[in-house]
Amino acid sequence: MKILQVVPKTTTKAKLKTLLKAAERSARGPHTTFQRESEGRWKHVKYPGWIHWDDTHGNILVAEIHTHSKDHEWQMLQAFIGYLDRHMGSQIESISILYR
């Protein structure tokens, strides 16, 4: 399992959680890479596993990457970081990865 900590820029007014939910809503359909399973839980359309995410104090977004096989963990991680960069890159100060 990998854990991502996404820190917003100090100029970001909206919560990262709100921005991520809005990005998912606008990208819904057959051409998106992630599908919402429930509040704060997404699955990738190609790689087996899921991402559970929520916000914490200081508007920090925390995401846990879970996969059925360790072989797909890096792919899910890469896909989620790419998604964050495409949809919220201008609002993000840094992303840290914790290896568990």
C-alpha cells in the first residue's frame, strides 16, 4: 500500500477534496480513468484495486492506494498522480508518497 499526502498551495481557497470531487463529476462517462464507487473511494477502469481518499486538517488530501496485486501498485499510483496533476496541478504545492 502507498499513501499520498497532497498539500495545497497557500493561495488555494477551495478544499482539495471539493476540487477532486468536482473534477470527477465533470469527467464522468466512458472516457475517464477513475470511477467513483462511493464517497472517497474510486477504482481504476483498467488496474485492479481502489483508492480511498479524504481530507485532513490544513486542507491536506490523503489517499491510500490499494491493489489486489503488488505488481499493479505502481500503475495505480502513476495514474492517480497524473489525474491530480491534470485536474488540480495549479492548486497543489507538493505530493509526498509514504511506502507501507
